[in-house]
Amino acid sequence: MKKLLILLFTAVASLASGQIKVSSLHPLMGDLTRQVGGERVSVTDIGKPGFNVHTFSPTAKDLQSMGRTQLIVASGKGIERYLNAMKDAVGGVPVLEVGRSIPSRTISGGEALYACCPEHSKGTVDPHWWHDVSNMERAAKVVEKQLIKMDPAGKDYYQARSKQVRARYQTLDRWVKAQIASIPKGQRKLVTAHAAFGYFCKAYKMEPIFVLGISGDHEVPAQELAKEVSKLKEEGIKAVFPEKRSNPKVLTQVAKQAGAKIGPALTADGATASYDLMIQENVAAIVQALGK
């Protein structure tokens, strides 16, 4: 009871000062909350840029920090596997799963020959929803509504900032479409090591080919590697793309045997501080490797 009263007092004091204290479990959600919330929010990144989305779990210190805030923002769709257990440890602080209301896609068997984690198994929901820029536009509205609910006095402020953010994402979305359209149709095939770019490919009319479905640290049987090499040769793949902060050893081996070049590394799981920059860098890398 004493702990709960302290948390409630902290929440009231923070809102009275016009600032909501927020903890972010994913860097992109922290970035989005700052953009919509502006000076009326203070965001602490629990999941920091560069962290491993699939292996991260909050420490006791992290839980204490989150327990002193008024809102926790998560990406959702199951990418934070610890979420349910965490909710019981943060003293009733509300958790906003930003991606919950955004339309989902399901990973098919052809996309996950192997599984590095439950999120990448056949039939599961693909948690990488933010690779479609229009989804981040929807997400800005989700964050806006939550902040207004918690801080009604800031309604006009949040709405104005959200409108600006969504307009920028609309512009970014058009830019991505134009860039991908510059790639010859027969080359619009995005080959990566695991199933992280399904939303991107669906939104921007590319064919996703997820060669391994696993991290580069796993051992893959020689016969399976041979199948992957044959697949790339049959598809006439021009380039394959490793992922930042992942071991490219197996993917490089497959690409070399298939006669495909290694493209620039992409940011797959969004563990970066700037959404706009991530999209711009990924698209530039794809166009550079697959364009004329």
C-alpha cells in the first residue's frame, strides 16, 4: 500500500507540472513518444539503441525505474516476450502496446525455414510492423490519444505535434515508394537472413525472401545450405542483405556460392534512436544494391 501511494503521488506531481514521465521498452517507441509529446513528456529508454530486441529483459533496476513513471510504451505484437510478467512487477503502471491496434501479418512457412525465436515461427504474428511507414503514421495517433487521456490539458499541443509527425511520415512513405519503384521490377526481391521485412515488402511491393530465418550464430546443415544456394540461383538474386549487429557468416557463405553480392547491412529490429533515419538508410542501401 505504501509503495502504491508513493507511485500515485509521483504521478500526480508529474502531471501537475505538465510533464508525463514515460519509460520506453523499444527505441523507436521512445522516439515516437518524444516526437508527439514534446516538452510535455520525459522519456527514459529502458530498451536502448543498439540492444538485442529478442534477448533483452529488464533488470531489477529497470523495473524500479519503470515503477516510478506514469506510462510504459512497448512495440507490442509479442516482440517483448517478458511483457506480461513485467506488468506484475511495475506496480500497476499502465503499459501502452503501440502496435496492438495496427493490422498484423502472419509469418508463413516459406518465410521461416528455421526459427531463431518464437516470434519468427510459422503461423505467428510478425512483430516488425514499423517497417511500413504508414503503420508508424497510425502509431502516432495511438500515442497522441494515450497522452491526451493522461494529460487532457495538453490536448491541443499533442494533436498539433501528432499532425506534424503524421504529415512527415506521409511524405516519407511517398519517398520510399518512389525509391523502390526506381528498382527494375525483376530485381525487387529483398533477401535477408530472418523474417523482419515482411511489412516493408508488402507495403512497397517487393518479394521477401528470408534465406535462413535464424541468426548467423546457428549452425546450418550443409544440405540446407545447398537448398538455399539453389533457391537464390533460381530466383536470379542480385544481392543479399545482412543485418546490423548480426553475424553475417552464414548469409555471406550462401551469397558467395549463389553468385550474389553482399549489400549494405540493414537495421532489421529497429534498435536505433531515429525512425526516419533508419528508414532512409535501409531504403538507400536497398536501392544502391538492387538499382540499375
